[in-house]
Amino acid sequence: MRVRHAYSGFIYESMDDGNVSVKNPKTGEAGIFNRDAVWISGSLKYGDHHLIGHVGGKTAEGATSLGEFSNRRR
């Protein structure tokens, strides 16, 4: 999965090992984060932790974007 952040313009991309690559196209800086948004390597040491988790698959394990509201009666 590859996503561009709407405000910062950073590019978040999932990697084969389950980590997330974050790149700043303006400066060329890049960093690698685990799916809990913990920095692993690279010159870029920060990113949107919610988007890192989403791209890394953290929200995809049985969760829905609606959380508990998805079970509401309509």
C-alpha cells in the first residue's frame, strides 16, 4: 500500500517485512518504522503514527473503521 499524507505530502509505503517506509519528497529524507510507529532507521525520525499503523496493517486485523459503531442497530 502506498499513501500520500494530505497535509505533509509525506509518502507512506508498506514494505515486505511488515515495516513502513516514510519519505519526505521535498527534502529527500526517509525513515523506516515498525507498524507501531517506532523509528527503526533513516534520517527521518517522525511521521503520522496513525497513518504508519494503517499502512503497516495494524488496523486491518479484524478491526473496522467504525469500531464498535459497526454493530449498532440502524
